[in-house]
Amino acid sequence: MPPQSVELRLQRLERTVSELEQLPARVAELGSQIAQLRSEMLEEFSAIRLDVADRVTLAQFREETAGIREELGVIRGELRAIRGNGAGQSLANLHEEIVALRGPGGEGLTLMGLRQEIRDGDEETRRLMRVLHEDLVQRITLLGVRSSAGVAPRRRGARGKKNHGRKR
């Protein structure tokens, strides 16, 4: 390689130094880009976590709703059985019960007394139906509040039974 002039070598050296002088600014810019990328990735990961948490909450909500539907099915079956037992009696059986209640002389039970007992039974049935209805409305409301607040519904006990404040 032929020897280069001092002037040419000096120009090349000046160019290299000027490029090196720009290096700190470029490194600083790169550092800010890395910081921005880090914050964006943190936001995205947080969004993904929330999305996954929402899906889990939704799955738990669906599971809880299915449990309530099962309970409603059981209650409906019990009500049908109660209706079936009461409506399935024949008039002859009902007449025999009334005669037995009156006693041998027919003094024990009057028609008005029988009507009052029927009314009392109907009122008790209505009261129990209201209690069941209010309990159901509270459960549904509670599920709605929990799902909108992002709170996971309660899990069932060890045996899979629930006791919603009722004595068994």
C-alpha cells in the first residue's frame, strides 16, 4: 500500500472522531428507546394477565351459575313432588281423612275449621316460596356484583354442599 499523505490521514481521522462524538447521543437515544419498549411490554403483559384473570373469573361464574341451575332443578323437583302428593290424592281418600278427623260423632272438625287449616297451609306455602325466591334473588345479585367487581365466587365446601344460611 502506498504511503498516504498526512492531509488524507488527518481527514480520515477527523471523520472518525466526529462519528465517535455522535456516539454518546446515539447511546442515550437507544437507552430511551429501550426504556420505552420496557414500559410498553410491562403494560402489555399486565393486560394479558388481566385478560387471563377475566377468563378464569368468567369460567368460575359459569361454574357457579351451573351449580345454581342444578339447585333450582332440585327445588323444582321437590315442588312437583309436593304438588303431586297433594293433588294426587283421590277425593275418596280426602273424604276418609275428613271423617277420621271429625271423629265418630262428627264433632271434631267443622267445615269452617277445615277451610281455615287449608288457608293456613296455603299461607305457610306462600311464605316458604317467598323465602326461597328472596334467597335466589340474593344469590343471583351476589354473583352479578362479584363478577362485575372481579371477585371470584366462593368455592363449595369439602363435600360439595352449600349451606346458604339455612338450617338443615
